[in-house]
Amino acid sequence: MTAPLPAPNPLPERGGVTPAIFAAEIEPGYRPVVMRGLARDWPAVAAARTSDAELARYVTSFDRGTPVEAFLGPAAMQGRYFYTDDMRGFNFERRKGPLAGVFDFLLRSAEDPAPPCFYVGATPVPEALPGFDTANPMTLFGPGMSIPRAWIGNRSTVTTHFDVSDNIAVVAAGRRRFTLFPPEQLANLYVGPLDHTMAGQPASMVSLHDPDLERFPRFAEAMGAAMSAELEPGDAIYIPSLWWHHVEALAPVNLLVNYWVDPPADEGSPFDAMIHGIFAIAALPAPRRAAWRSFFDHYVFRPEHDPAEHLAPEHRGILAEQTPELREKLRLFLLRHLSGR
């Protein structure tokens, strides 16, 4: 008999998080933290605590008719948005329609014991619900630092995935369970295709609640490193970039607002760099891959020292301390090399 998997450890929690605490203690730690009550004063949270109908009335009061994209699937998928069995497609379809219709559908289906699965994801709030972000502000950083995005639906499971940006997610209505894995568990999560994804980011092939340990035996090790928490309306979670997260919406009507905190546009994409590394290095013979690993460690990951410390500042070239001007020089250097010029 297979031994039961370990239960996830509790996620760290903080209450009374201020912008100063977030900037000085939470963000630099590169560890996920549940921030209880961060948005307890949002009017949206107050509406959700009154009733689903009041939430729908409040949110749609900001609606200006902008179409939103929804994922719709049969009740048989039990809320798990995933690939079809042959992995050529997905177990849901995409439809566009007005936001008011979204809440009409959710309120009607809330009484159904086995409703169709319905999910609106990553909808930019300023476009779809202008004014909602002003009335329900993110208090940890100033306006304009990140576009708030709305996630609305009934019971759903978004399988384990990562984001390339830091993420703050606020539960405004319903309940959500977050289960997180640190980046070093990558090899134990059995990630699907990098270039054929459900919503942009690669995802684990393992079902968290019904894992096939014969096919995915190392997942047991990943579960030993997992952390989990349930969030109520007004709670928020900070998820650092590259931390894997599995998200379950647990109520008939759920609303989450998230904020991806992106690095400056001129810093480049580590994910794109990795894909180019696959293109240029992954198929090389093992001794040559090992040699390139030494180069990457020395010039990129720098575990021991600055690779240009022996050079005078004026001779360090693209290894100098990065500035906007140097990043532009690096970008042009890359473009010349990638174009073969």
C-alpha cells in the first residue's frame, strides 16, 4: 500500500501589513506570506459579506460593457481546468461576453448541485470595471505600479503553475485555498509543455488531490515541501516570482483581484533567456553542457565573486554595474548576435 502523502505545512501569516513592512520585511524575503485582513475595508469585501447578489450588484455598477473572456467547461471536469486526454487541446472552451452576464450566470448556477464550470481570468480592471480599483485600492504600493486584474467564477482549480512576476492576490469574495511549492521543487512537479499552455504559463501535470504516484513518483517529495492556506474575503497573499502555486476557488461565487509586480521593461526576460538556452545548449553533448554550466555560473549566477572584479571600471564593458544605458547596450548586443550580424 502506498504511504499517504504528507499534508502541506501552513503558509506564514502576517496581520497589519503596512507598505513599510511589506517593503522592508516581506518582499525582500522572497518567501510567500498570507496577509490577513489586508483588504478588509474594501467595499467589494463588504458587499460579498452581505450576499452574492449584493456583490454582483456592486461589481456590475462599474461595468461599462467591455466584453470579457470566460473559460466554460462541463460539470464533469469538476472545476479542474486542464488538458484533454490526448493533450492536443483543453477540457474547456473560451467565450466572450458582457460582465453582467457573468454574474447572472453565477447567481443562477449557485443553486445547481452540479453546475457547468465557469471562470473569467486576468481581466484588466481599468478596462472592464473603471473606478473599481480606485474604490478598492491596493495599499502596499502606489497607483500605476501594477494593473489590477479580476478573476471571477464558481468552484475551480487552477493547476500548479508559476508566474514570472511577483504576485499579490486579494480574495474579495468567496474562499480560496492556495498550495505553494518553492522553485527548487521544479523537477518534482512534472511540468507540462513550455509552449502549449492553458493560460500562458507552464503547469504541473500532477493532480494535487489525486496524484498518480506510479507515473509521477517524485511528487511525494514535492508535497513534503508544500505550504497551504485558505483565504477569506479581505485576505491577501504575496507569491514571489517562480514560486509554484495551485489555486482552488471553493465557493459558488468567487472574486479575486491580483497585481503582478513586473520588473522594469528594459531588464529583459529570464524566461526568454532560458528558452534560448534550451535552443542553444540543451542538445549539446554532456561534457559541453557541463562546460557551459561553468560559464553560466561564472558570468550569470555568480556564486562566489564578481566576474569582472579584476578589471578597471572603464574596461568592464557589458559586465559593468547595470544602468538603463548599459541595458540598452546589452539589448542591442543581443539583437546583433541573434540576427547573425
